[in-house]
Amino acid sequence: MATVKFTLKKITKDIEAAEKKLRALRREVIEADRKRIDLNLRSLEKARGIIGVVCRPLVHYGQVFRTKPKK
């Protein structure tokens, strides 16, 4: 059986870039638009959180942890 490896690193970087743009834009718009931007920011945070939980990195802080083999 073949294994498929993929990463969502680019997607998370795109989400972070979109959040940064929205935060910068938030200061310059009227109150009604700020509420819409806040909703978008919350959605982006939830999406990034879901991706972070579902697609955990294999290596954490440069270390790989393995379990002991069962005998």
C-alpha cells in the first residue's frame, strides 16, 4: 500500500497572511465593516485551529518521540 505525504504549511501561512492584512485594514474602516472583519478573523482562527489539530507536525521542536515496541 502506498503512503501519501502532504503538508498544509502553505495553507496555514496563507491564513496568517490574510489575518495580518485584515488586522491592518480593520483600523481604517467604519464600525459596521469592523464587525464583518472581526467575523472573518474569528473564522480564520477557527480554521487554523482545526488544521493544527488534524494535521499535527511529525517533528516537534526538532525531536522525534517514539514509543517502546510491545513484546
